[in-house]
Amino acid sequence: METTQRQTYLDWLRILSILGVLFFHSAMPFVAEDGWHIKNHETSNLMMESNHFLHLFRMPLLFFISGTVSYYMMQRRSTLSFIGLRFRRLFIPLLVGMFIIVPPQIYMERLANGYKGTFLDFYPSTFNFQPYPKGNFSWHHLWFIAYLFLYDLIFAPLFAWMISPKSNGFKQKLAILARGKWVYLLMLPGILWFTFTSWDLPETNDLIHDGSYFVYWLLFLLAGFICIFQSKLMDSLERNRRFALTIGFLSLMTWEVMRWNGIEPLHPHWPFQNIAFSYAFTALRPIIAWGWVLALVGYGKHYLNKPHNALNYLNQAVYPFYILHQTVIVLIAYYIVQTQNESILSKYIYTVGITFFVTVLTYHLLVRPYALTRFLFGMKPKEKLKTVPIPEIVETKPEPILSALNL
């Protein structure tokens, strides 16, 4: 069966992923150890643990779904047409973000660190193009858009070949992976790459020094494209969803038990001298990520492949919501962390609630209605309402009820 019609469950998963990003970033001012733009005086180790868990698979899931989106966008388009579309949907919003959306985040961070000037005093420094953190030019959370644009730019010719009849032989060979649990071989390249490169190249999201993660994220995107390209692989993920969840759960429990007992590399309690054990511990992270991503896709396909009247609105809103949400969080958190006699939990709940409220209304009132803002935020042009002719009213004699009911 050809997979040319957009699958509803992928849209639901995308929406849930962005909602997860809201909870993740709203917690960042309050988590222990991890540095962020605005930090509360008191922090929570337990919130750090929940964020660490979310971080293992939130971005991998988004990249996997983005791979399926690229597949659908390639339908009936040439390579150049696809690149042009991605330029409009990704590169334009990235520029808008770097010059309009992100600067207020950096400004609030500078205020928190003692800067005394106004935003108008601060803003011209953006055009010095000195990279953050030394300078005030950055893409911050929009690194995801930058990476996605580069992936699509680089792999557009491959994507075009894959959806063309020339790839029929390759597509048939991929169907072999749909037998049994062979589909989980797609995990192997990402696990091996992360295990042997992440030590020397930690995550930076700055592209230049992010060699390990740049490829790691890419492998999720390619897996998403491949699985929707050969729909039998998606069917296999649905059939084997319990197996994937078992992998994700057991690897997560192993990783957490070891961490909570100080059994990890570079910790004094690490009992192994052989480097192979350190690599094995490192491999748990990508195994967790792949297990949970493929499980969520499988369960999503089984339970979420249902249309809803709200889906079209939510699907349009989710991308601008992602672009806007972190700036709202930083603006709100700057003031919330200064409040006294409030628990971390109450501050967190308030941050989530107000961020959702402000971001949704900003989208609904200021982005969604206007052609210019829709373009700047990478949305499709607003559909024109079609005028439906009103049928003429023809007087007829009423039929007997039983006749009208065909009884």
C-alpha cells in the first residue's frame, strides 16, 4: 500500500511532542545542575531527573516525525521545488526568530546578570553577529529548525530519488525489515554513532562543534523518512510496539539504577576498568531514545490514527507555538524567580500555565489571522473561503412520512 495520504497519528504525535517541549523548557529555570538563561535561586534534583528523561527522546521523536513530514512534502514536487518550500517554511522563520524572537531571551538573561540598559540600548548589539554566549547573536531553541533545514537541503536529491519509480527495487528490499522484529535494525547506526562519538563531541546545538549530535539527530530523521516510505515498516512498528516499549523501559531502568547508585563512568563507585564497560553504559542512552521513539510511533499508529475537528487548527498552531514558546518562558521566568515564599512547584505550574496562555493567544490573535505573519512563521497561506451557491428553493408537495423513509 502506498503511503501518500498524511497519517493522522503523526500529526497527533507532533502536537504531543511540542507540548512536551513546553513542559521541558518551563522546568529549566528550576532544575539542578543544568545551566539555563534564567535560573531560580533554589533548584530541584527531582525536576532535573524528569527533564533528563524527557531529553532522552523528545528531540529524537521530533526529528523522526520531521522525516515523515519531509516525505509528504516531496510528493509531486521536484528537488528544487522541495528546497524552495523548505526555504520558505524553515529558513525564513529561522531568520525571523534570530532577529526578533530570540533577542528578548538574551536581553532578559543579560538583565538577570546585571545589565542595566533598556532593550533599545541592547538590541543593536545583535547586529554585531558575535555568537552567544560571548555576544548577543544566537538561534537558541531554534537550532532544531536550522538543523532540519540543513538536513532537507543536503538530502533533497536522495529523497527525490526515493519517491521516484527508480527506487522501487530498494523499496522492495526494505520490506524485508518488516518481517519479525528486523525493523529494529534501524536503531543500530544511531546507537553505534552516539556510543563512540558523544564523549569527545558533547551536545552544543551550535552546528560547528556539534558533530556527534548533528549526525545522531539526522539518523532519526532518515529513519522516519524510510519508515513512512516503506509503509510495511510502520506496520511492523505497530505490531511490535510492546517489544519497543520493553526495550525502552528496561534500558531506562538499568540506566537509572546505575546512575542513582553512582555506578557510571568517571564516578568513584564505577567498578569496571575495561573501557568496553564505559561504552556499554554510554550505549544505554541511545537505546533508551530509540526504544521510546519507536514505541511511541507504534502506539500512536495503533491508538491515535483518528481525525478530530480540532486537529487542523492544532496542526497549524504547533509550529508557531514552538517558535514563540521559549521567549515567553524566559520573559515570565525572569519575574517568577524573583518572587519570595513560593515553592518551586507553584512557580513551575505558573510558568507552564501562563506560557501556554500567552503563547496560544499570541498565535491566535497576532500570527494566525494575517498573511504576513503567517509567512514569517512558516505557515501555509490562509485558505480562501469558497463561496457555495445557495440552491433554489422549489416548492413541492409534502410526501407521506412512510414514503419519505422508504418504508
